[in-house]
Amino acid sequence: MADIITKFGQYVNKEMLNHPDRARKELIFGFSAFNLKLKYSPDKELSPARKYLAQVCMKAHIDSLKNVENAALISIFLPCEILQSFGITPFFAEGFSGYITGAYAEKGFIEAAEAAGIAETYCSYHKTIMGAAFSGVLPKPKFIINTSIACDANNLTFRALSEYFDVPQFYIDIPPEQSEESVEYVADQLRDMVKFIEEQTGKTLDESRLKAAVSRTAQSLKNMDESFRLKKNVCSLNDITSEMYEVFMTHPLLGTEEMLKYSGMLVDDLKKAPPKKGIRLLWMHTIPYFQEPLRERLNFNEKCQIIACDMNFENIVETDPEKPYESMARRIVMSRFNGSSDNRINKAIEMSKLMDIDGVIYFCHWGCKQTMGAAVNAKKALEKAGFPTLILNGDGADRSNTSDGQVLTRLDAFIEMLEDMKK
């Protein structure tokens, strides 16, 4: 299977040079074929919730790629309930890049971005989508909306793509101060975002649809909060790809019927899970789900499991459907990725205690200066709190920028240390 996908990625890279439209159609065909596999022949080791998760995320990705011209290109932290209320498809930049990597096609897109002058040290997720734009594989979106968090690349990429495509961009500035004043400031910007979309589409927002979406968000976040509490006492057999799929649900798909269903299914699965056993890990930042040593050691392994990724619990806050703008604003202002890195570190400590974590893997994704810059402080704080921490360098989207041997050696040594400590 891996050989077939590798050849598929090579074919897409070849086609994108001279026939970008054909390359895009081939990607859609490949993703659609794989979606049939997910539907009719899913991994038997996945729980019902995780099987459903994979299908929903793949369908959302295919739908957005088919309909880019009428979609909004967005950043990961944008509240999407407003887009859902307008019937606008969100085109999730980081998610697109993750799927391109899954198709073994990232090399051509990254090279296209670098050929256009994008630095080698730039985030590979962002290089991939910029390469897709510059090569012509990615059509012009209807418009672009992004927030200021959580990285430098996030602030640069969307502005550059707005200029390149010559499409309107709406930018939401998130103050680093986590206060009610900041919440009100961002809520007003979200109201302005509605006006922006109304101007671009000629449609008027149905406030009742928005409140319904925020109501689904409120229940979904409650379910996710319960799921993390349930994880404390169970063996949460999982695969690392599902943890990355879940980022779709906890961000651009938050507020949808699909997310509400998934979060409920996840709670049901965990209530039926066996008692906890083995080494229990918390992963911080994105996961290079394609890297074989990680898959071998962490997928469906009773002896060592990733219990959660911090990207999936950073935005659990109180949500009031009767105050939709303030609720959406609070979610991004109070995000653990906003403001000081201490916010993220302290939340990791809190959740590690809640879920009875044995150790933490702090992943320094290539090009993510914020994560790398906080690595030493994170390790010190986590270990002071009693959670041994492995700082692991790598790349979440560019497989050519990783070292399987180094990752395997360091991961095995870390797991062995945790096992000895547990004895």
C-alpha cells in the first residue's frame, strides 16, 4: 500500500509542473478512493468513534478541495460557526498540508514554495499550501479569514496568499492578554467578520443558525471535557493519525453535527474501554503521523499509548449559545496557545495530572519558532511537576526533513526510562 501511495505522490508532483489542474483532479480522485477504504474497510483496531472520525475528516477535506473557489481559506484557530451559518466551506490550510503529506506529495509543493523565494526554515505546513497556490494546483478561494495566533507564519502566509490571489482578507487580531476586555474586543471583530462575509456573498446571517451552531459547540466541548476525564482510568488504544484527525473536529469542524456526534461517540467508547495499563504519554504540538518509528511504537500498543495531544484540549471554555460572539471570542482569547507560553505549559501540567500521564513528548516542529523557543522552559516546568519530558525535533509535514533512526533511538530510550520509573 505504501509503495502505491508513494508512486501516486510522485505522479502528482510530476503533473503539477505542467498540468496543475490535472494534479488537483488526481488528488481529489486519490482522496476519494481512500475514503471508500475508510468507509468499507476501516482499520479493525479503531474504535467506532475513531472510524467515524476518519471518514468525516476525509469527506470535509475532499469537499473543500472540490469547492475551493467558493470556500474561505482559513487558519486553524478561526471560529467557524459563522462560516457554517452562511453555508460556506472552510478550507483549512494546515489540514490541507497534512493530507498532501499523507499522499506522499509534499515534496513538489514545498519545492515550489522555496523556488518562489520562501525560506527553507519556514513552516513546512505553510510552505506546502503556498507551493500549491504558486504552482496553480490550488485555485483562488472566495476570500481569506485568519486570526493572529499562534505563529509568525500564520501572520505572513495568509497576507501573502491574499495578495497573490488578489482576494479580500479579513484579519482577526487576538490580544495576548487573557481578559474580559480582550474577549469583548475580539467579539466585536467577529461581528465585523459577519459584515465582511455579507458583503462578499450578498447573503444575510441567520442569527438562529449561528446560535444553533454555538449550542452544538457547547455540548461538544462538554463531551470532550468528559472524555479527557474518562481517559484517566482506561487503556486508550489509539493511533497517532486519529489524534491529528481530531484537530479537525476541535477546530474547523467545531459546531457541526458531525463534531457533536463524534464527541458523544468518543465518550461512549471510553466508557467501554478496559482498565488502564502501560506507559501513558501526552503529546504536545503536531504529530508526524507518517513517521514509521512512531507508528510502530505508539499505534494500538497496550504497553505505550498517546493519551491525548495538547492541540485538542487547548480551547475548552465555558460557552453560552445566547452570547455566540462572546463565546467564540473567549475560545480563542483563552486558548492555551495565546499569550505567554506559560499558559500552554500550565495547561499541559493540569491535564497530565487529570489523565494520570507518565511522560510528555514535546515536539519541536521544523519552522515553529514559538514551540522551539519555549522547549527548555516547558521541559523544566513539566519535570518539576513530576512529568519526565522528551524534547523531540522533527517535521510534522515534510518527511524528507526527519530522521527515523534518531527518533527511534530517543523514543525507545525515553519509554525504557519511564518503564523503569514505573517499576
